[in-house]
Amino acid sequence: MSLSRILVSAAGVGLAAFAVSTAGSDAQAQARRATVANIITGEGLPNPTPVVTKNWGTLPAGRTWGTSAGVDIDPKDGHVWAYERCGAGTAGGGPVDCENNPVDPVFKFDRKTGAVLANIGKGVMVTPHGIHVDKDGNVWIADFAGNKAGDRGHQVHKFSPKGEKLLSLGIAGKPGSADGQFNQPNDVVTGPDGSIYVSDGHDAQGFTTAAQVAEGIKRGATSRIQKFSPDGKFIKSWGGIGVKHGEFRTPHALMFDSKGRLWVADRGNHRLEIFDQNGTYLESRYAYGRISGFFIKNEQVYAIDSESGPYNHVGWRNGVRIGPLDEDRVVAFVPPFEREDRVYQGTAGEGVAVDADGNIFAAEGPNSIRQAGGAFTKYSPK
């Protein structure tokens, strides 16, 4: 879809009306132009959650917040599950990660108070990346980096609500492109029948030429969806590195909608791709920016852009864009924090979830954790 079509779609939103009457002076005309909805900058779009709580959630004594990219809502009790990377300030770990700082990285927070209700996952992962809570309250985590010893990481793990490890997919510490093997898995979700879907491959978002794509494929980079049975047996995969529908440049997040369709945040291609449960491409959304994470609630899409920057998606402001499920249209916008070196664009988190009261929770990644003051931010209605 062209940019002009996106802007026309946004301009038709009822919430993007003129603020003054059509009669009057040049000043009034300028005011009218300033209030037309612009999905790229967010100007003229309402913010449904203007109350910002930075550094949300209780951190156990003696610990320092690490980055995150994932947050979800427990379907059984409505509380918030999320993770932080054991104090690591970057996405891929470094001096500190969950390998050399073996603390419990996965938290369950009281959605109202931020108090810790559970803390699990110690000694299993290197760098947690995606999170999903299934209908039974089990917690799934994608671990997208490996350790130096080559015996941990590049897997997906299923935990009980109490922290018991129930299942692991992939080969521990061994990245690869074979069926059932992962190379930097980003996210995991379970389908209506319990089947497991994993988005695999993080590097391709940086491939901007055909030569880079070819080189990436040659060295084993992936950008695909893998499907498994409920008990973890490989069924099929689809996708590859590219820009065609059904191809991806980093499938960064996954979610099912109420119609049983699988949505994929194709971050490097600046779109959401929609599939049936067998991987057949259905349609796309282009109005949400360079999407790191998204959440579907009450037939509305909440998509968070943490990665649009001056050199990879010029002009697009970070933040949460909100629109109706069945239209490629944005009707509301939650603005980002400001950051001097991301002029005009600001910085926002990578993961997003919405609770029953309309509160939006953001998981802060390496681009935004300093401005946010912690791993999680809560945005609330007045």
C-alpha cells in the first residue's frame, strides 16, 4: 500500500476532525490543518491513556532492571506476565545476561499495584525475547541468544504458572535452519487447537540489499514461522527472507485474533502479515510503523513501534498506534518518550499488552529503557 493511501485512510477517521469551524481567517485554516490526523507523526490522533507511570513494577531488592521485549496478560486472572533480561542493558546480553547472572527473569505482576505475584525461570535461558501465556495459564518464553559454551539458548520453553519447565523446543545452544531448529527465535504463541507457532530469525531486519539477503541466507539466517503439535512435534514451516507476502525481514511478534488468524509483526518490512493456521497468506496492515510488538483486545490492534529511526524509517514517530482489527486504519496514538538522538521520533518500548481496564503496558527495550526509567511502563486512562 502506498503512503498516500495510508494518509487518506487516516484522514478519514472520525476522531480526526477539525477543531475549529470552516469559516474564518488564515489562522483558523492553519489550526484546522494542524488537527488532521497524521498516522506517521501521531499528530491529531487522541491518546486514550495519557497517565504515564514510569518504572512500573516491583523489582526485588538488590537487582537492576534489564531490557525487555515482552509482556502479556494472564487470561485466567488478568494480571501481567513479563520478563527482564537479568540486568542486561542490551538485547543480546553482554557483560550481564541470564547466563552469568542466574536470577529469575520472568515476573507475574499485580496489574493494579505492580507487586510481584510470581518470579520464575532461573537457570534456563540466556536472553528471553518473546512471551506468551496460554489459555491454561502456562508461560511460554523464546530464548533468542546462545551462550559461549554452546549448551543453552536458541530454544522455546514452556513453564507452569509455578515455574516448572514443562517442554522445550529446539536444540539447546545450537542455532540452525533445519526443521525444528531455531536461529534467534523471537516469539511463540499457541493456536486455538493448542498447536505451537514460533517466529524464528532476528537478523534479517538489517538486510537492505539483495546481496545482504543472499549473504544472510548463505550463512544460515532465517525469517520464518515454524508450527509444532501441542506436544512439540514439528509440523511445518513457512516464510523466508524477503519482501513478498509470506516472506519476512524479522518476524518479531505473534498473536491470534478472535477469528483464529495468525498475525505476524514483520518488523523489517514495516507491516503486519495475517495468515490462516496452515500458513496461507490472507492480508496485511501497513499503517502501524516499524512494529516490534502488538496486542489484540476488543477487536482493536495495539501496535508498538520502537525501531523507527532517522535512518531506517524516516519521519515515523515511535509509540503505540491503535486501530480497528479489520481495517488498515489508525484511530489513536500513545506518544513516546523523547530522546535527543532520535529527533522528531522519540523512543518507545518493544512489547505491549492491554488489560481489562484499558491500561497499556509496555516492555522497554534497549532503545527506551533509559528514558523509561525501568523495564516496564504503564499507560492509563484518566
